[in-house]
Amino acid sequence: MARPLLLTYNLKPGTVAGLDRICRDLGIRVRRIDRDEYALPIGALAGIPVARPSNAEAAAAQPFDDEMLVMCHMMSNELDAFLQAMREAGMPRIGLKAVLTPVNVLWNSTDLHSELAREHASMQRRRP
């Protein structure tokens, strides 16, 4: 099984330092995703061999500025420990978080961001 991996997008410098420390302590690799990689499938970014996008698909991938995390190759207990460590460290809240799944493994970063942003907005509207 692949080693746990955290894909990060647009993190603020203070957030980067805190997450790096947490991930180092938990044995989680960190990969910062650059805008020029947004068209690649999430699976490819996580080291899974998947088909690469066509030039037209790559051109359609739009950049975004929101902070986003994608947790890859983590067992349930590793995921729980990571999220708990973030809370205990008082890390700033990152609203857009996902786990790599068979459904989103072929999505690009822009598509995943759009889906997470819709879900996040829907959840915020439901809060009292």
C-alpha cells in the first residue's frame, strides 16, 4: 500500500508550517500542487497510474485561490489522527477537504474544487 499523502493547494505560509509539522510527526508525505498541475487527474497527483488529460481538457482546467486539501492513501485511523492533530494544533480551518476515492481519482483539481465548493456552500446554508 502507498504511504499516506496530503495534496495541498494555495496554503498560507503559517498553515504550511503547521501542516508540515503534523504530517512529519504522523509519517504523511506532503505534496504542494502548483497551478500548472490543476489539469492532471487527482490520481496522477497521488502517484496512481491513470490516463492523462487531452490538451483540450487541460486547457479547460481553471485555477482557483481557495485553500484545499486532498488526503490520499490514508486508512480510517490515519485520517482520524491527522484531522485530530489539526484540531489540537489549532490549525486554521480549511473548508475544502477531500479524501481520494474511486469516484474522484480521475477528476482534475478544478473539478474537485468546484464540487467541494458547492458542497461547502450547501453545508454553510444549512447551519443555524
